Amino acid sequence: MTILELTGVHRTHGSGETEVHALRGITLTIAAGELVAVMGPSGSGKSTLLNLAGGLDRPSQGTVRVEGTELGGCGRRALAALRRRRIGYVFQDLNLLASLTAAENVALPLELDGMGRRKAARLAGAALSEVDLAGYDARFPDEMSGGQQQRVAIARALIGDRRLILADEPTGALDSQTGETVLRLLRSKVDEGAAGVLVTHDARHAAWADRVVFLRDGVIVDTAGPLAEPDELLNTPGVAR
């Protein structure tokens, strides 16, 4: 079953002399149970692709569909509901609410969708335990390290019945052992039937994916995978280093 489908997607910012083509004719399909890593140099369009896939931005041309729903045809409320219920997003800048505790940040999508506070809090506590933050429920973001905050953001992205997980460098502030735990959680969520998109610069992390897509100047220039070894990624012909 196809979860994410981008067809002929372009994204242009600005106009005239300041016009920037962030994406140029991207076509990409990701099925349930599939984790796709996206790699490429800075400015290649990786984050733009995630923003379009998650309905945080709209394409200048082309279509983006999540489980058959064209995001461009959704109103603001419908799009917000889709993101709450079906799409989990790990942002580079985390986007945690400073006034909420760790558990409240994680439970927020569930509560906004109508779940009772007690049940949402119970599920949030379980999600925090899965990222090795048991007992941190009542802590506020400014009482936690950068790595701990990142794990809270990951727990929020994975909670509930999310069908599409979008992760933008999700292990950037984590040590290698904790980073591996996070990738294993992401892989497990995908193996349960979700689709995942992982933006990463790290070949070892890309090796967790079923397929690797390489972007350069807003264009898919190559694909590989699944990779037998992380170092295989660095030796793929035609890939910008």
C-alpha cells in the first residue's frame, strides 16, 4: 500500500532575480513498511521535500498525496487533522513548547485530537520510556539537555497511529548509543506498517533504510539500497560527496 506519493513536484521560492528552485520535478513513492533515507549536500532540497510531504508547505507544481489524500486539496482544518492523526514529524529545531512538560509535549497531538487527558498522559509516559526517558514526564524542556529534548521530540513523532514518519536529522544531538536506539524505534514503527522518510548526512544511519535517495540541486540524481554495509553508501557511483 502506498503511503506517500509525490508526483512531478516543484517548489520555487521568490521570483525574478531572487527565484530559487528548491525542488525540480520530484517523483517519489513510499510504501507501508518502507523506510527511505534522503541524502545530499546542504541546499539540495532535503528539508523542502520533508516540509511538502508533511503538509507544512505546498508545491509550486505537482501533487503530494498521503494515503491517497491530495494535500493541496485540503483546507487548513483538514490538513491540521491529518498531521495530528497520521503524520509524525521530527524537526531539526525540535519545536517543543517551553511551557509544557515532556509528557505534555508528547501527549499534545493526542489531546488536540480529542483523547482524554489521562489516557494521553499514560501513552505519553510509555512513549518517553521507549526513548529512555522514563521518569522525565514532569520536566520542562529547559530542565533537559539538548539530547533529552530531541528524544522528547522523537517520542512525540512516534506516538499514536502515525502512518507517515518524517525525520530531519533525528539523531543530530544524540550520542551514538542513544542514536542507535532512536533509529531502532523508527525502524520498528516502519516495520509495523508505517512509511518513513529519514533525512541524514550519516552513512551509518542511512544503512537502516530500505532505499536511499540522493538529491542534488532539487533533483533526484541516484538511488541505492538496501545497503549491505554503511560504507557502501560512500562508494555509490555518481553520488555527490
